[in-house]
Amino acid sequence: MTKKKTQFSKIYFYIIICFNLIILSFISFININIDPEKIYPEKIKIYKNDFKLEENIKKLISSKGKMVYQEKYWNEREFYNIFSKNAHTAECIIFGSSAIVTISANQTPQVLKKSCKTTLNLGLSGGTIEDYLAFSNNIDPKKISNKKIIMTIHPFTLNFNRDHRWIVNSKNFDVFLEKLRLNKSHKDNNDLKNENLSRLVKNVTNLEYLKTSIKILLHSNKKKFRIQDKVTEDEIKKNNVIMFDGSRKKILDIPKNRDIDLSPSLINYKILKDRWYDESILKLILNYKKYYEPQNEIVFLLTPYHPEVWKLKNEPIVEAMIIVEKKINEFAKNNNINVIGSYNPSNLNCNKHEFYDAIHASNKCLKKLETFSFFNK
């Protein structure tokens, strides 16, 4: 009887193992082949996504319309790498993270109204200095003039390796460093690629990625993806909307009683205590300035954090904002660079109802950025 139980237990154990392996294999197969974010090499895929990204971006820009969708078919950095090739079309080219994605000369209220008649917004989730440089490889100083290249300096911007996602455009990054006649002064690309490979392996069995993959596989999103002239408030609430200038359209009326997440992991996003800025980044920015000027102008932009964040005096983010804002203003003054905005909402007269969350201000607040500026040119 004991032997039979033992044998049954072994069989049951093997069945469970095999079942789990089958499930994991299924999830891996779907995630790698559908790959909503385009993070896996095409050569290992059986299913080919026929969504033509560049073609749709050209259609969006030429129609001056809005791209409306629920789930994206593309890698965000691939998307804005293509967008950056249109730098010649706008007076202001804006680099930054998700905190600046709504900045636009084509939305109401208009942000940077005094500085920019037209804008190209290259802001994206977790945008870092590496992303700025990679996109800049598509912006030839010989083909543009009288442009303002606006570099958003977030509290984490003056450091390398604060996000891994830029590695998608690592070739552009390396080429642009050569154009600036600079050596790679950050972690070796091989190390970064190894780290990225580790993340790709972990993502293979990610259930959220699976949900998005299945939606695309069932074509539910293709019916919802569209480029159109106008969008309603209801459409903005239910969908993602990208304007023809690269900016994102979001609702302006924020519920006044909403709770703000002030968890340390959110407000200290990409912040490493006592590693507030890297002097080599500041030297790199001087090379960048020399590369694009005098035909064009480099401008620094600072965007505010929620008033409640500033009350958390013991959190690293508060120290980071104080130190980095002071440093960037001193650096800008010494090198004839104009600075627009501030991390502190009180400097801009922004109230707590003008923020989506702890780190993302709405355009009701961002339209006030130019009221707090340092003109050093």
C-alpha cells in the first residue's frame, strides 16, 4: 500500500511539473511571438505583426490628426525614434520623461506659449539622458536652424544608467557620442545588454504582457486603433491619444478628492541617495551645446512635483530636487543657457488639484512654467 502511494505521489508530482511546463511554454510562446512592446528579435518569431509603425506615424503627422488606441503595437522608444526624424518641422524639440508628455503648442491650454509656436514632443516613459542622445542622432545640426532644443532636467537626468529601456536605441546612442567626439563614459554596453537579456527572460512569463498579447492576437485592438481629426472627452478617458506633434492628450478636469500615492518607491523613482548628479553629464551637455549652437539654442526645463511630496522632508527626492535645481541653475548661468520652470510648485503657483499624481502635473499647472524662468543669454 505504501509503495502504491509513493508511486502515485511521484506520478502526481510529474503530472504537475509537466502541466506547469506546458502552461509556461504556452505563455512564453505567446509573449515572444506577439510581443506588444517589440522587445524580442523578429528572427525568433513565428507570428509576424503586420502593424506598420512608420507608415502610421507618417499618416498621423501628414493628417495633423490624433492617434487613438487602447493597447499599443509598438515599442515606445522605436515610436519616438521615428518621430525624432521630424525635428525640422517644429520650432521647439522637447526631450523628457512622462512628466512632459502633454506639453504642446497644439493643445489647450498651450504650454510654453511664449517660447514655442510649434513643438515636437519626444517625451516618453522613464526618459533618460541616454534617450535624449539616442534621438539626437536623428537631428542633424546642418539641417536645422533657429530651433530650441529643450532638455527636461528631471531630478534623475544628470546620471547615466537610471533606466535600461534606452538600450533599444543603443546604436544611435553610440554613434551620437562619436559625433560629439566623446568616449563611452558610462557602464559598458555589454554589461547593459546582459542586464537587458535577463529582463527579457523574466518578461517571457509575465502575465500582464500575456493579457496584452492575447488582445492583439484576437484583433480586438485593431478595431479600436484609429487616426482621426477630433477626439471627445469620453474618448480621451477611455483611450490613449497621441497628437501629430508627439504629445499625449489627457483629461484636464481632475477629481478634487482623489488620493495621491506618496509611496517611497513612486516618489523616489530613479533617485539614488547621495548620487544626485554626475559631473561627466554636465561636460557632455557642453559638448552637446557646442554641437547644435550657435544656429540653435539649448534650453533647460524643470517640471514640478506635487505639493504633498515637498512636505516629505526626509525623503531622498526632496533633497535631490533642492540640490539638482540649484546645480542646474548655477551651471546654466555659467554657460549662457536659459532655464524654464522649477521642481517646486509654489514657485509656479500650482495647486494640488492641478496634478494627476505625485510626479505628473497637468497642463493647467504646466502652462505656468514660463512664469518662473532664468534667462541667461
